[in-house]
Amino acid sequence: MIEFKLPDAPLRIAAAQAQAVPGDVEANAATVARMIRAAGEGGARVAVFPEKFLSGYEIELIRAAPERCAVRPDDPRLAPIAEACRASGVTAVVGAAVQDGGELYVSALAIDETGVVGRYDKQTLFQHERAVYRQGCAGATLQVGGWRLGLGVCYDSGFPEHARAAALDGCHAYVVGALFGEGGGHHESRIWFPARAFDNTVYAVLSNHVGVTGGWRACGGSAVWGPDGRVVAEAGPTDEELVFADLLPEHLHAAREAEPMLRDLHDTGAEPRTVLGPAQSGRTD
């Protein structure tokens, strides 16, 4: 039987949504810093921001001017974010286009008072991203206050195995910055995130854009789902907002007792899968 250690104390998390300024890393870093301070005032220890928020979701701008619109791992333009983390005691997960070794990545940067302490590169690139960005090659887990937070970026969350890998690494929450747009985006997010939470009995956290970015009109709706798949807190569709939620060890424990799929995953004793032919599957065509 797999044993998963639970945290000892609650963790308050904030999911941020705001309008990004196209291609202006300094302006967007200032917004991130301001919202980190507000998250800290609200008692949060972690604040999560949307996909590529430091530039906006601006593929053509980033492709044309990566030195200006992407950030480097040691970029001085990130200093205001680290300072806000120091002042507030918050660890931030900030979406950015990152230039590293001559390649561009869609990344989630983990930033605390010391600067960038970790980075996750998006593993599942959307179709129009593949000509510009390099695919990430590994998952990433951020540890804060005894909580293990599995990081994802947008389209990653549409693939159940991505969140499952985080859960099998002992993660207690699946934390994603994204761009979901008006039209199908809200519908997708309201299927994917409750499913990722319920299937893995983890919290699921979404930070989404608002306004127009990269030609897409975002649908907001940043939210937190509990390990039972139910909404804990949710933002509106259009306004800048911070959504707060308390992640509770006792809720994790209760969910995993009620729905023991994660614990039982490798303890079923099932035989290897059988590949069915037409007659065995009941087909007659």
C-alpha cells in the first residue's frame, strides 16, 4: 500500500487574476508585486499568477523581441517581485516566457524573498506554441509549509496523467496558471479542474487572465477546488481579483478516506490489460 504523508497545518493560498500589459515586463511585475502584498495582507502564504503574465500571452511579441518580452532566470526585472515576497512572507508562482540557453519556454517561476527558487517548464504545449517554445522535460513540486504543490501551466491540466504524476510525487495540491478564453475555455476549466482534484484527492488551483491578451479574450473565473472536486472559492469573469482559500489537512484526510483511489492505485492486484478484438468487445461491424 502506498503511504502519503499529509501536512500538519493549513495553508492559505491566493489565486490572482488581472489584466496584463502586452510585452511590458516591468509593468506586469509591478502588478504582481502589488497583488503579492495584498495576498500577504489577506493571510496567504502562496500566490499564483496566470500563464505568461509577465509579458501577457503575446506569442508574436515574444517571438519578435525575446530580450524585451521574455525573462532570464537571473533577470533584474524580477527584483520587485522578490521584494514583495520578502515584505509579505508570500511565495509566488508567476507565469512567464523564459529565455534560457537560446531557447524559449513557457514557465511557472517560483519566487520568494531570495529571488527565483524553482522553475517549471510547460510540458504540454498547445498547437500554436510549438513553433516558438521548447517543451519542458520534467514535472516540478514546490514545498511550502509542509505542503507539496505540483505545478502545471494551462494545457497541462487537460491531461489526467500530468496531475496524477504530481499526486504520486506526494503533492497535496495541483497549482496551475493558465489562459482560458471566452467560448469553450470556461467549460473546459470547469471539467478539467474538478476532475484533476477528485481523481487524485488533491486541491486544484487555477489562476486565469482577465481582459484581452495575445488576441484572446480571457474568461477569468480563477478558482480553488477541494479534494472532493467541489468549488471552494471562485472569482468573477472580468475584474482584477484575488481568490483566497484555506487548504486544510483534515479535508485531504477525509477525502482520501472517502475516495481511496490514490491509495489503492497500485494495490488492486489487477492482471495486465487484455486487448479485445471485435468479437470480444461485442462489436458486430
